[in-house]
Amino acid sequence: MKLHDTITAIATPIGTGGIAILRISGADAETVAGRILSAREELSRWESHKLTLCRAHRLDDPERYLDRVLAVVMRAPHSYTGEDVVEIHCHGGFLVADRILKELLIAGARLAEGGEFTRRAFLNGKTGLDEAEAVMDVIDARSELGLENAARALQGGLKEKIDALREEVMKLTAHISAAADYPEEVEAPERQETAENLTVLKKEIRALLGTFETGRMLRDGIQTVIVGRPNVGKSSLLNALARCDKAIVTDIPGTTRDVIEETVNLGGVALRLLDTAGLRRSDDEVEKIGINRAREKMETADLCLFVIDSSRELSLEDEEIAGELPDCAGLVLLNKTDCGQRITRAELAEKLNIPPESILETAVPKTGKALGIEELEQAISKLFLEQKVQPGQVYLSNVRQRDALQKALDALVRAEAGNATEMPYDLLFVDLEDVLSALGEVTGLTVQEEIVDQVFSRFCVGK
Ligand SMILES: Nc1nc2c(ncn2[C@@H]2O[C@H](COP(=O)(O)OP(=O)(O)O)[C@@H](O)[C@H]2O)c(=O)[nH]1
Ligand SMILES: [Mg+2]
């Protein structure tokens, strides 16, 4: 990939809409765009960051217009990429943006790769890696709180924290090297003091690491799998939570064969509901595949809703399913309470050896009023949101950031152990350098090329 060539792409989604936007970035952005735009004034004389009404035309014949457009020049370094950028806002038809793109390519630009604009922004120091990831998270956000967290990271919320931590470590390394360089004038730090500093740092990094689970949930939602034997009301429950008729409901056992997904909003977080094939021994090939899929989903779920038909005695199948529930958070639903209840919460708690608080009673009949849905939503909130999601707090939201911080923590623990045994300060220094570089990885300050590649491979063209 050449860094300094001029790239272009359509930045808006394909399809019809009010407008479409093309981006051009690179040293020749103005020249390239100038070849296919005509306005009262030459592009090179346009004021930066000001929209101008002009015409887009064919490169080979300026009399053949393609569209009337608005265009803007954003000169380096005050642009998204840090390079000269031109944006062309044309009409959002199927063909028009594509035609203009073609002309720009003939005029000398190259088609941008996925994420290349943001990558340039990163390489030009316009954005940290954490912020680039936040851009992606803003685009992908599925819930209000997820969006808020991503936007906070975009504003440098995480970077601020990491920089503050680095600052603390640097104070210590500066003191150590000063003492090494000028032993007469500067005394090495007291061991006790170093130990205290390291403990504080450790606590802060641990706290940040502790936000990962919630951050991931804000970003990806709560993956919730609904399981139980056939006909207990799993699909009806999904429909009741989603307040729509997404899943097919019949009284024929084995109706649901594939995994059905629906995302609903729960207190600003995405609850990603997965309705699955009822778990039972089956000879039906298709149903068997569905049952295997259900089992796979159980393995990666954050929450498992185990549905039981309370109008019947607890069956052997129910007990078998209870034995294979995943390790994640779980709630048991005694459903069909409107049909004459034959198992109570207390009995079930005792039989399956589960705490009564995680058993709820519901009814989701085909006609008539659903019962217990609000209580269920509250119970899920209590498990995942209450006291966990605080406004203004910064949450780690991806594995890369978590791994880098974990590395920092490991190095810190080594430094701490070394300090406790009065390891010479120049050796301790090595561990502290590791802490610094691991922290720098979070924001991209010290990150390896391949990790950068990985981050940007998630981006779409035009971003
Ligand atoms: N009366 C009543 N019927 C229910 C309830 N839940 C489900 N049903 C009915 O039970 C049958 C099976 O429901 P379904 O949701 O397809 O069960 P699944 O096989 O577990 O997905 C359907 O006829 C539903 O209308 C309930 O709480 N009360
Ligand atoms: Mg079903």
C-alpha cells in the first residue's frame, strides 16, 4: 500500500437516498477533483472547509455534466485523514455516485481499501487506535448505551485514562533513570514508596480491566438463548419480549428448527434473543441439526432462559436439560401459568437445586394477556445493568484493548515482585518499560503493524 497516493471512495451506502458523498484524500486530492468539477473559481482558490456549489462533469468532455453537486476542500492537516481532502456531495441515485467515482479514478485517484481513510488518520496522528475502533463501534452501535460508550471513547475517554496511567509509570521510570545517571545528586526511590505506587497502578488497571465484560455487553448486546423442551412456549416468549410475531408458534412440538434471532431494547442495551429448537431426542434430520445449533448457541450465550411448562409435571427431559445448562447467567421460567399450575417455584427450586430468586412465573398465551414479562425484563436488568452501567464511566469494549491492558498488568506484577525482593532498579526498569509499551498499545502509540492491520480490516470502504 502506497501511503501518499490519492485515494477515493463513496462514503455513503449504496442505494437511493437524498445525497451520496464521495471522499478523496491525498496530496493530489484538489488536482484530481478539480479535473471533474467546474465552479466559478478554481478549486485551488476555494476557502478550506466551505461548501461550494459546482458541477461534476466527465473528464474527457467538460460539457457533459453528471450532476450538480456541493463540494468542499479540507486542507491538511485540518481534515479527517490529516491530508488534503475533498468531499463531493452529489445526489443519492444508484448511478450518479458511481459515475462520479469512475471519473475520479480516471482522473488519477485510486480506489481506497476498507478503512484506509481512518488508517491514514491514525498514521498521521489524527486519531488513536482506540478512537479508530470507537469510530467503528459508533457505526455498528445497536443500542443507545452502546452508542454512548463508543462516542465517549471517540472523544478520547479511554485515551485520557491510559495517558494518565502512563504518566504515573513515567514518573517512576524518570526517577529511576535520574538516580542511575546522577547517583550523587538523585537518590533512588524508596522501596516502600515504589511498592505503594505500583499497588495504586495495579488497582487502577484492574479496575479498567473489570469494565470489559460490561463494555462488551454495551457494544454487542446481551446474547440470550431461550432453551427448553418442545412446546413449552419458547417461541411465544420471544414474540412476547419482542412484541411482534417473529417466530412461528404452533402447538406442534418441533416447530422451531432453526435459530431465530431478534434484538430488543432493554433499558438502552440490546437484548439479542435467540429462540432455538426444543431440546429432545429426535430422529428427524432437520430437527437434529436445529438441536445441535441450539447447543452451540448455549455455549456462547451471556444469558440462558430455560423455559418449563408449569401446567405439567416436571419431566425427565426437563431434568436432563437442567443438567446441561451453560455456565452463564441463567433464569428459569415457569411458563403457561394461566393453564393451571402443577409445579410451584418452591418445588422447582428444590428439585433442580436452584435459588428461588432465579425462577420466574410467566404466561404467554396465543390470545389473552401475557404475564410476567415486565418482571422478566427487570430480572435481566438486575443481572446485567444495575450497578454495572454508570453514566460517564469508560468501558473497555474489545479484546485487543483488554489483552494489551492485561499485558500491562502482568508486567506490573513482575515489577512489584522484583521490588519486593529489592531487585536492582535497572532490572525493575525493564518491567516498567514493558508496562509503558503495553499501555501504549491500547491507544496505538506502541502497537505492532499487524495489529493495526487487524483493526482496520474490520472497516468498510469509504471509512
Ligand atoms: N395458554 C398458554 N399457551 C401457551 C403459552 N405459551 C405457549 N403456549 C402455546 O403452546 C404452544 C407451543 O408454543 P411455542 O411457543 O410454539 O413453544 P416452543 O415449541 O417452546 O417454541 C402454542 O400453541 C402456544 O400458543 C402460555 O403461557 N399459555
Ligand atoms: Mg418454538
